Amino acid sequence: MQTLNVALGERAYPIHIGENLLSSGDLLLPHLKRKQVAIVTNTTVAPLYLEKIAQPLRDAGVAVISVILPDGEQYKNSATLGLIYDALLQNRCERGTTLIALGGGVVGDLTGYAAATYLRGVPFIQVPTTLLAQVDSSVGGKTGINHPLGKNMIGAFYQPQVVLADTLTLDTLPDRELSAGLAEVIKYGLIRDADFFVWLEQNIGRLLVREPQALAYAIHRSCVNKAEVVAADERESGERALLNLGHTFGHAVENGMGYGVWLHGEAVAAGTMLAADLSRRMGWLSDNDILRMQKIFDTANLPTKAPALGIDVYLGLMGLDKKVVDGKVRLVLQQGIGKAVVTGDYPAQLLRETLQSIEHA
Amino acid sequence: MQTLNVALGERAYPIHIGENLLSSGDLLLPHLKRKQVAIVTNTTVAPLYLEKIAQPLRDAGVAVISVILPDGEQYKNSATLGLIYDALLQNRCERGTTLIALGGGVVGDLTGYAAATYLRGVPFIQVPTTLLAQVDSSVGGKTGINHPLGKNMIGAFYQPQVVLADTLTLDTLPDRELSAGLAEVIKYGLIRDADFFVWLEQNIGRLLVREPQALAYAIHRSCVNKAEVVAADERESGERALLNLGHTFGHAVENGMGYGVWLHGEAVAAGTMLAADLSRRMGWLSDNDILRMQKIFDTANLPTKAPALGIDVYLGLMGLDKKVVDGKVRLVLQQGIGKAVVTGDYPAQLLRETLQSIEHA
């Protein structure tokens, strides 16, 4: 087991990464304020892992309730959030009750937001069971829900007490979701860790066959990268925005296609290639950089072509994004592999050419 | 104009108290991150004060949108919160948009919570237009909404940039709401400021006829008291709970009668007398203390008798309260005028006798 400490001012917490951590109550018990937990999970994950985590806690005298949500990005909304509140209130959960998020990013975001807002804040623990959640939502404290007019529009910054990233849970992950998680792993290489990108080019095959050591290494290194960025900029005023490489385009893809049609990681991969295309048009990326990116995404079975939604649809959807400052859409662009910048200073015409290239592909 | 600085660690903000502050854009402009505001108010306050505050801002080049909510405690819910989010998103409000809460406690709580959660947090300013909101919700950062199963169950701690308490807005306040606000003013005297209680006994008549100097003094002294408590205990782990004198009983009254039938301050007055009755049974308050309390509430036109809901209804409603720790209902009780304590250490039989006394009254 590897442990990484995420230091965020007065709030710091450990991430434990390894095999078969779920059933070790010892990793959770020291972090409970009282012996009362509510495990929030979904219909897919519950049959696989709910009892694995609940039983050792019960054995240690912890009162455990569970809240089982429908599975899917389309349920990351205020109605599902209401189901969590209802269950907590019906069970008279108090301020010392710890919420445990057992599942992927949707469960983590919903549960974290419920924890941030139930009784104005109760403790919370993340047990991410997808690669995406392990490398992304386990660091940074972003929680929230979607709104019909935009993704992640409602939310809070709220840090967990501890994160358990159990590589065994990835064994049951569908191939498509494993690939979607790899999109975010690759992103860390692209924005700030060229050596990691080279490691990924050499080891992507080991990750695809779910070799535990390779997975643990990639998760750990991804979390280290994310933690460094977040620690420097907890509230996303500056460097943290780099983590959104591919996300402005990607959110437009997810939103334009209807939430849930494309997986988040798939949209990010295609969005990253759009950002790369714009970066290349600006002279910041070489044709060879583009080829390396294309190749690693292809190998990871990720889409590199965005869907043809029409230029105006893209621009409209991108305009609603949180990264808008004074009406100007700021984008994360690359200046080589391993270096990204946030800028609103690109020719609008080149952005149109990039979006045009989708339609003509 | 008097100014009080509320110091809360890294977050500090001023409260300006005085006559005719609303139309002075100068007090607001320095606190705007960008020249974009969304004023959230209700159908009662909008015709009286919306333009008074909006016009000077527009004159200074600020883009102003307004969100006008239905008026009433029964609208402090997730549906009304959704109206604010919808308006912000439809107007493409960004992270630099400041939300201004113009109204009473319901508008303040809803708007503060919307500000805490829209795009994971945007700046917010309070312009409370009721006495209750000026002396209570303007200090402490509590924001939130009700849930069908309990009051203020969903929320966040979130501090404003600045508070304007304009005594002129109290001129249009219905008598009943002025009295409800006085319940909270009197509370500060009861829990920690015996001298202020004596001042109130001597000056309650001046407050009832809305003499501006007396109002400003009472608002200022109330806010000083609350700020001292909150600064010592921002997250309500200890002393801050004293501010809930009368509230556990009072919430049961509000909830049991149906939100909106009793005003919050009315329920707090009756609840305070219930807490005082229990304190007297424990030998902590004298008969004379009770008479003084009875008299000041009577003079302020506040109810001192709680409604007969039945003992079990009271106990059930009190059990859902946030102040429950490990299943035991902790109450704020008095040990004399000017001194309150939080305790779960009272004989259950005496609590039943207190509740019984309502039924036989």
C-alpha cells in the first residue's frame, strides 16, 4: 500500500492506494468522528462492494446505513441529491455521521456535495471504484451536481477525511470506463509531466490489462500531480485551471450529445485533441506532438474525433462554461507535451478553424 | 453611520448600520469583484427598495439583474433556490458576479446559500430589510434552506463581503415583524449581556415606535454580541450554540404549526419561555427572572405561551433538531438573566413537566 498526503492548509488528508483496501476497516475507523456512517453507492457497485466495506465496520461496532442511487451521469442532479438528504433525515443522521462515497465520480460528487451541505457540513470519506474517480475526484475537493443548463454548475469545495483507492475494484470496471479513466491519467502527462507521458507511452499496455503494480503507479503519480496543482491553488484562481485541459471542449461534447452518451473521459480525450489542434494552429505543438497524442489515445481505445455538432452549437455550449471571464472564453492550450497554459489570447478565427475541422473530418 | 467589523479568521467583513444607506452605492462598490451584480429580493420588498439600491449601481456602470422571489418562509426550499440558479444561468452570471440579498431572513438564507454553491461559490452581500435579519442573519454566515423533514437542514457556512443594515427600511416593516425581530434582540440580553437586558427594559418603548437612534443602538449591540460569539466559534461546536436559546422549542412550534403560521421570532419568544420554565424547575431561574422576561416579551407584543401540540409531538419534533448529539437532545438553558448554558444534563421528567404545562395552560 502506498500513501500520499494531500496538504491543503489546515485541511490535509491521506490517500491510500493498493490492493484489497476496501475490507480493511482499520483504514477507515481512525477517521470516523462517531461510530455512525452512511454509505452512499449505486445499483451497480452495491452488489459488488457494499458488504465488503460495511461488514468490517459493523464488526467494529459502527452503525451503518446505506443509500443506493440509480447509476449514471444523468442522475447527477438535484433530484438524486434529494434522495440522499431524505435518507439521512429519515435515519436521523447527525452532525457526527460520516458519509462514505462508494462508487465512481458521480457518486463521489453527489455524496461530497451532500456532505458539504447536510446540516451545513458533515465528515466524508471517498472510496472511488473507477479509475477516473481514483485519479481525478479523489484529489481537490470539488463536489457538486449538474443543472439542465450546465454541468457542475452547483457545488462546493469540500475535502474528505481520507481516500481509499483500491485497485482491486478496477477488475470489475468495464473496458470503456477503464479507457475513460486513462484519458485523465494521460492528461497529467500532457499538462505538466513529460516524463510520465513517456512512461505511459511505454506502459499503456500494462494498464489496459490491469496489471496491479502499473495501475498503482499510474494512480499514485496522477494523484501526486493533481495534489501539487491543487495545493498551490485550492480555489481554482490560477494554475488549477490547467487540469481542465480538454474540458471546455469536452463539456460541450458531453452537453451537446446529452449527458451520459459520451463518458466524461471520452469527451475529454476528444476535447484534448481539439485543444491540441488549436495549439498546433498557433504554432505551439508540432505535427509529431499531435501524432504522439493521437497514438496514445488510440491505443487506449479513446475517441480522438469530436462529434459534428455544428460550430455555433460548440461556441454556444462553450460560452456557458465556468471558465468564462468577462465574456471571453479562456482555454487550456499546450505549448509542447508536458506544458499547458490557460489563455484567452488566441485568434478567434483559429478557434473557428479548429471547430470547422470537426465538420469536415 | 456606525461600522462594526466582524473578524472571522482570514474572512472578515464590515457591517454598516445607519439611516438611508441603501441608496449609497459608495458603500457597495468597493466590495464588487466585477461590475456585475444579481439582486435577489421578493415581491414585497422589490417595489419598496429594489430601484433605490439598483439605480446608483447602474449609474456607476454596474450591470444589474434582479431575481424576485415569492415572499414567505414556506418558499425557503429547494424549488425557490432553483429559481435563483435558473436566473443566474440564464443570464450567464460568472464567478465574478456578486449576489446581493435584499430582504429578510428568508431572502438572506436562500441568497447566501445560492452564492455558496453557484459555480462552487461567488461573492455575496447582505442588505437585510427586517430587524430580525439585521440582528441575526447578518452575522455568522449561516445560509440554507428548509427540508420537508426539518428546518435549515440543508445549508453552508458562507460569509458576505459586507452587510448594510439600513434602519429606514424598518419603517415599512409590519408591527408583527418588528416584534419578531425584538425577540432575537432580547435574546442577546438573556444569554450574555445583562446590562443590555436592563437597557431593553428601559427602552423597549422607543424601539416599538421605531426611534432611529434606539434602533441603531440595539442593532449594533446585538451584532456586537453575536459577532463575539461567532468569532470564538465559527463552526458551532461550542459557545455558538448559546445563540439557539429558545430555538429547539421554537423550531418545534414553527414546524408543528406548519412553517409560516408563526413567525420565527414569535416561536423563539414562546420557546424561550419554555426553556425558562425548565430552567426555573431546575432552580436556575427565580420567579422574578421569569416575571421580567414575561413582561418584556409582553410589552414587545410577543407570545409567551406555546401552542398545545401534545407532548409527544413536541418531543418528536425536537428530536430531529441539529443540536442532537448521540440521540440526546441538548438544550440551551438559563442560569439567570445574562447567562445561558448548553446542556443535555437535565432530568427528562422536568422537560415533560414543562411540556405538560403548555397543555394545561
